[in-house]
Amino acid sequence: MQTVSENKCFGGVQGVYTHASTACSCDMTFGLFLPPQAADGPVPVLWYLSGLTCTHENAMTKAGAQGWAAEAGIALVFPDTSPRGDDVADDEAYDLGKGAGFYVNATEAPWAPHFNMWDYVADDLPAVLAANFPLDMSRQAITGHSMGGHGALTLAMGLPGRFRSVSAFAPIANPTGSDWGRVQLAAYIGDDERTWGAHDASKLMAQHGFDGPVLVDQGTDDQFLNLLRPETLSQAMAAKRQDGTFRMQKGYDHSYYFVSTFMPDHIAFHAEALFA
Amino acid sequence: MQTVSENKCFGGVQGVYTHASTACSCDMTFGLFLPPQAADGPVPVLWYLSGLTCTHENAMTKAGAQGWAAEAGIALVFPDTSPRGDDVADDEAYDLGKGAGFYVNATEAPWAPHFNMWDYVADDLPAVLAANFPLDMSRQAITGHSMGGHGALTLAMGLPGRFRSVSAFAPIANPTGSDWGRVQLAAYIGDDERTWGAHDASKLMAQHGFDGPVLVDQGTDDQFLNLLRPETLSQAMAAKRQDGTFRMQKGYDHSYYFVSTFMPDHIAFHAEALFA
């Protein structure tokens, strides 16, 4: 692991690091915010998964999360959204290939050699974090925006016991019913739709639910509502009697102005679960 | 004036607008955050002037100011840092020409036709703001970062009675003694150093001071300390018996991680003056 940069921020350190990823077979870059409390011992971890076209950097610079995490004493992890490098397959579309890993393990050509973002977030990066930083990996939570909200919800429900709480900002909530999902799931994991359910938050919610609290925020003026399909997830949460809150936020769109507005609530929500 | 974008943010609106600038003889873009309180009547205004290479956008997306401004009920104005457009003179250096207006009115070729950022911030943009938004222009304050901190301090001291309070993050504090200043002042307003003092915060502080409270934050690990020369300003503030606070912040650098960390303090500082 190599240090790219470290900047003091709200009494802690916002770092950027690279490492050779086993899961993705390439070098990967991630951001990690360590709050001031990490100087005294291991702190809990909140994962933030980003959306289409993003890197590790977007939320680090625009989500305004560090101040609240410093107050709560929680570390923030900002992974990249896909494998990177010249020998990694790509597509001209902004929503397939680089910047659009969709948090799945690809089985299809040309994606399979590198596009294993599920394993990267589930196993590969956690091992790097545990080995190098004062983090309490027994206390983890996860959130994300858009495609990252999809990743947060599917990883949380797909890895029971791993995360104490899950939240999402405008998640891709029902990718098996959306062009933000059907195209990519077919490309990455193949045409057999029976395999897609493990990567659909609404289906996972209907089937398994989540063993902990759930918080979802969605703007009513989001320009991508037809692709996100929030109503399928809110229906599934209520039908499953899931411990959770689904908020439609009047007038907000899909931008980081929306994310930063509700970030304080999400950090407080996860802090309650992480320090329970 | 034309609207480029408006995003709901912390209950208010983060807008971006363009207008034909008289001072700069070109179209100019600015950001304006209106807090939720603006729906009920005019709100006070805090100007944020940005640094070298920045546009109106940097602080809007990275400084994390809107949440605190929404809580306080203060509007935020984010001007650009120079004139723009194909017919505007430029230089290969990052610290001269576009993105580096230094908040002066240029008298020298090739800069004089467009580089009038002093008049732009002092007269031109205020008129646009007053005509188009619910702002109480009798209650203004000003802050900025690096070159923008220089602009905030020099405009506040150069326009007595205009601003109720002034603050700065890592300002270029003594440009007449620095390569961040001597080069640009010579280029923009000519070789006669006697004219430079009106654009040097330390000299203005020593001579006039500011009729209101001053707050300056400076990181001890700033990579540009030799160019910023904070010690000249801190000396001048103490010697002038200026109502003010100068803080050296241990371990912080020149980045927006530093700015965002102390933004809550600066907004609270200005709110106290604006609502006194």
C-alpha cells in the first residue's frame, strides 16, 4: 500500500492510498478519513460507495461528511467505483465499464478479469484497511449514492452480520427493472435473469430484509427517478416490516447538494448503530 | 442575468448565474446560495472570494459552507476569480491572467480592458445581486481563501463601512513582499510600487485597520507559507490594536480540507456581526 496524500481535516486525516488489488487485478485507489479519535485506538468504519462516473474522490471533496464523522468518532472509507488502468476493459457509455462497476463480480467477457467490485468491497479492501489502520472492523456500517446506494444496500443484505446499519442516498433501488441495471447486469453477469436478484435491493429486501436499521433518502425532483425506481424499495421495506425509514425529500435532485444536505442525518443514524 | 442551474441544498437554493459584466467587459458567472430564510424576506450576505486557479465553483462544492449558512440565515456569494472568454488576455503561468485576477483594477496592457475584479466585486456584482435576489445589502460580510483572502481583506479595508466583518483562510497577507503579488501587481497596475499598498492587507492593516472584527486562520503546515507571509499581517493586527483573532492551526495545509474544517467558525463569526 502506498500513500498518495494525507491532509489534516477536522482534527483527523483525510488520506488517499493505492494498493494492488487481488480482486480487481489492478492497482486501486481509495480515500480514508480517520477521525481524531483514531489516535487513541480503533474506531468504527462507515463505507461510502459512490455512483456512476465517480472515483474515490467525489464524496471525499463534495459530501461534507468528514466534520460529522470527526464529531462522531467514525472513520470513512471511499472506494473507487470500478477497476482502473490501460488494460482494463471499458465502454463508451458512461454507465458501463470504468466508473460503473455496479458492485458485482463479472463473469462475462470482456469484464470478468477485472470487474469484481463485490469482492473488492467485501474482502479485498477490508483486508488492506484492517492491516494498515486503527479500525475496529467488528463495527462497520455502509452507505452510498445512486449506483453506490445500490451497492450499499445489496452488500449489506448479501453479507448478513457484516454491517450494523445501512443507508442510501437516491439508490438505484430496482436495477432488474431499470436501464440502470438490466444493461449492466446482462453485460457483467450474463443474460440469465435468475442470477440478477442477488444484485437488486428491492428483491433482496422483499426476500431477506436487513438485520438492522435502514435509512433511505430520495429527492422528489431527482432527474433520474424513472431509472432509480424508489417506489419498489419503499414498498418492499413496508411489506417486509423492515426496521427502517424511507424519506422522500421535497425539491431535492440527484446532486451532491442533496447528499451533503442529509449527510448529518446519515452519520448520526450510523453512529447510533455503531456505538450501540 | 441568466440562470445556469439551481439545486436545492440544506433547505435553500444553490444557484449559478451568468450576467454581462460592465466592469470586466465580458460575461461573468457566479454562485449564490440563498438560505431557507430568504423565502421570508431579505437576508444578509457573506462574500466568499476564491484563490488562484479557482472559479465560482470550487468553494460552492468543496467548502461545506451552505449547511452553516442555512442554519444562520445568511446568503453566500461565490464570484469568479477573473474575467473569462476567448478575447480576454491570459498568461501561461497559473498565477497571472485567467483565474488570477488578484482583485485589482488593471491599468496596464494587455490586462486593462477586462481585469477589473476590484470594481467587479465592489460595484458590478453587488448591483446585480441587489436587483435580482432577496438580499439585505446593508448587511454584508466578506471572507476568502489564499488570493481570495487577500481580496477579502483589501476590499474590506479599502471600502470602509461596506462590510461589517472580514475573515480569511490562509490569505496572501503581504503581496508587495511576495512572488504572489510583486509579479502580478507589476503586471496589472504597473511598476510604481507606491501604488501597490492599496492592495496589501498588511500595509492596509498597519495604516488604516478595519472598523469591525477580523478573523484569520492559517495552517502551520501550509506548503505556501513563504509566499503567504502570515507573520506580517499578524504583526500588523497586534501593532494596530485591531479587534481581531489570528489563529495558527497546527498541522493544516492550504487545501479545502483546511477551509472546510474552520468554515463553521467563520460563518458563526460573521453571523454574530451581521445580526448584531
